[in-house]
Amino acid sequence: MSLPRVVLAGFYPPPFAGEPIHVKQLAAFLRARGLPVDVLNLNRHAPASHEYLSAPTPWALMRLLFTLPDRASILHLHTNGHSWKSWLMIATAAMTARLKGARAILTIHSGLFPGYVSTLGRFRRAVARRILRPFARVIAVNREIGQAMERLGIARQDLAVIPAFLGVPQSAELTADDRTVIGGFRPLLVAVGGGDRDPELGLPTVVNALGELVRRFPGLGAVFVGWQVGAKTQPLIEARGLTAHAVCLGEVSHERCLSLLREADVVVRSTFADGDAITVREALDLGVPVVASDTAFRPAGVVLFRKGDVPDLLEKVTQVLSAPGARPERTAPTVQPAQDLWRIYADLMAGPSTPMTCSSRPSRDGRAPVIRP
């Protein structure tokens, strides 16, 4: 039996953010298991590359999303789900599944999705349910997104909660230049920005805590990284007189980011909303303590602080850095999300595609099924 071709549609690096990294790693994961994979990069500004197909306009992307899969294909769309542009892509993928018979999977990545769903009235919820019906499976990257999908009326048997995390690849050593940049920083704090609408939202919380952290730990230094990070953060560092203790690198490659995470004494994620922050899971997998804002979702093992609360962040970072043996031993690599994803693909390959069951009413308890939180 020939294996089906997979069409992965979503953002692809660059930028080096959570969804693009997951799409790239998923493509490699599926190819390693013998499946042919075509990647459709939904970033209209993506540079030309042999690694993916792309197009410069939304309508051209929608055309590719419809024409690339055939009846023997598995179409897997990755998107945020919190804007009308995202729903245009969802509707196009659904039409591809309905009219061409492709087996379709949808993964929703954004922590803003539950709030978006809460703004939908009865009519728009009914439209959303109809759009989602042709998908064989919907994947949410955290439990809150799954609960929001269930409130739309998606049946539990068609819904899975799987973190967008396929493990940490072998990370490169720090370059000589990076060792020079952070050579005098100990302890080293790595702050990672992120989010779909304002990747720097939350980083001022870290900058505002940095002065007191340096007073408590005189050798401390901070490195700020992330897609679109720098325009707001660098001026704030300069205005606080912290240039000797903070470096803003902005967007870096995934490999470079991993080398910085591995070197850190603490990683800080101060976003106001998150789906499933890959850098948080990567740091935990590398055995690095993580202090993160109390968004709707964080994985086990993270030290939480109240988002936007400078004193609370200060105390939590101080606790982590003051604890004896603050850097834990690296645990066994996380493999469950990859196994859960492969089970979904195996199920689709084993039999014909079955459209989802969508209820006209949400469940009473609002719970979503969890494969592995």
C-alpha cells in the first residue's frame, strides 16, 4: 500500500516562532516515517525557498490550498483561528476536504482563540460549526483552546489536545560571538518574547524588574530574543540605563535560540496570552528553570507569576536563582505529543475520512478531551 502524500499548510521559518517551528519539525517527523510531504507556507512575505511553496496574495494561497491536495492526500492546516483571515484559510481547507475528498486535520495554535470564540454570536457559531464539519480531526495545542472548540459544538471524539512540541533537537554550542556577548552574565536570564499581535507585550515587565534583579545578583545579565523583538524593548533598556546588563538580539535562528536556552540559569516568558509556547517546553526539556506569566495555559513545572506584575516576577525569579541546585537535571526527552500526532495520522491512513460530528449545542461542562496535557 502506497503511503499518502501530506500537505502541511501553515507558517514556516522564518520567522522563528512557535507555529513555524512546529510545522517545520512536523514535516521532518512525517518524512522520517516515510510519508511524502509538501509544505505550503501561508506567510505571504516568505522568501523564495526550495523547502516550501508560497504565494504573494491571500487569494493565491487559497488557490494553492485547494489545488495541492487530492483525494489520496492528507491536508493538515495550522493556523491561529482568531481572525477572519485565518477562517478564510480554514474554510478553504474545509472546502478542499468536502469537494475533493482529501482527509483534513486542523490545528489551532493561538492562545487568543478562546477569547475570539467568546465574542461570536449564535449565528457565527453555527457558521463556524458548519465550516469545521469536513475536518476529520481538530487539534488544540492546549486545554483552553480545546474547551473553546467544544463550546463551538465540536464533538469530543473529533477533538484532541496535543502540545505543539516534538522534542528538542540536538542543539548547537554557543558561537564565539555569543559567548563574548554573554560571557560576563552570570546568572544568565533569557527572556523570550512572543504572541501573534504584539510579540513584545510583556517584555517591559522583565526590563522593569531587571534593575532590582541586578542589585540582588550583581553579575546578572539578560538576553532578549524573539520574532519582532527589539523596536520597543531596546529603547526601554537604554532608558533604564541597563545596557551593561541586557542585550536585545531580536529574532534568532531556532538552533541559536536553543543554545541560549541551554546556557541560561532561568528562562522568562512574560507574554499576556499563549497557545503552547515551544520555548517554554524546550527549556523544561533542557532542564532549565522557567518563570512564566499566568496565562490561561502553562505546562507543569513552570513557576508562575501574575502577568504584568513586576514585583511578583522579581520575587519568582529571585526564588529560582536563590534556590540550591536551581538548575534541575535534564529529564527524559518528551515523546508523547509526537506519538499522539502519529496515532492520528495512522488512524486516517487506516480508513476513509469521516467528517466530524458537530453538535448544535455546546457541552454543559465545557471540558475538552485531553490526550496528553
